[in-house]
Amino acid sequence: MDAVPPVIDRLKLEAKRQGLWNLFLPHRLPDFLPKELSPALYLSNREYGVLCEIMGRSFLCPEACNCSAPDTGNMEVFLKHGSASQQKLYLESLLDGTIRSAFLMTEPDIASSDATNIETQLTKKIVNINGKKTTKYILNGRKWWSTGAMDPRCKIALVLAKMDYSQVSNEVDSDKGAHGSHTVVLVPMEKVQMVRALTVFGYDDAPHGHAE
């Protein structure tokens, strides 16, 4: 935690007090989440874009207002596609600014800017446990330049992968082609194997970092 600027928590409290918190949110939160996590005013994309230009002049400002990547995009994924239990477990803490997240897409052996090249696989299996059929998923792949994964406050990773149904017989719609087989998997950071921290021009960009 030594790399986290000590002033950031005080700045977050001040941003909340002034209503400058979670300005990126596109629409209202589910009723079971605390109302104080909502922004004081819902902004259009244009209005938020102007504020992003201003916040982007400071290294601390986006995080101080809980408007920094990759958390903003990840929170929108949770908000739109997450289950109620996932929202309660991760989204609430992200909205409160008490944890961070990472988005794992880039891979070392391919041109990851074209998502059809992604090699990380999520394999679906049907296994028998005590005579009862159970669905299991196995995630296997290697990611790097995973911004935010080195942050000591990072608790959850959203991992881009391709579905693999080859272990399942009679799977409906198992062949979705190059553009229909992608999925995003939630992986707690304690389940991710960190290989090394990567540097940009010799800098590790702590506390967020870029991990393999």
C-alpha cells in the first residue's frame, strides 16, 4: 500500500461531499444499492466528456472522483450485466471507491487489438459428482499489460475469453463463429497468477501497474 498516495482517501471524501462522485454513471443504480453512491447529477456523454478533459490534467483527480479506468467501464459492465449478488459483492465496493478492478484482454502472442485473435479459453464441462451432473468451467490463458492488476486494492478482474464447448456434447449454439464466442469472466484476484510487473519507459506506474 506504500505506493498509494496518502492524500487520495481525503480527496475522495471531499469529492463525495461536493457531489463530484461517480460522475460517469449513465443511469440510476438498483434500489438495493446505497443512494449516496449515485452522482448528484446525471450527465450526458458530452457533459461528462468535458469534465474528463479537466480531470485528466491531474494524475489524482480521476480516482479522487471515482472516475478512473478501468473501474468506470468495469462498473458499467456490472451494472448492465451483473447479477444482484455480483453487484452486491463487487459493484457496491467499486462505487464506494474502497476497491479497484482490472480488465484483462491483451495477450503476448497475438495482436489483441483484434478481439477475434484472443486465445484465452473458458472451457465448459459437464461432470458427474456423486451421480449428479454438474457444470464446471475452466479458464486457461495468459494476459499481459493488465493495467490496474498490480494495485494492492485490486480485488476483481474481468477477463475476456472465448467459450470452448468441445468438451460438451449436444451443446446448443456451440459454434458461434469468430464474433459470437466471446465472454467476460469475473476472476477474484487471489485466483490470478501474477508473473511480473511490466514497465513503460522504465516506469512501473505504481500503484496501478501493468501486470503479466
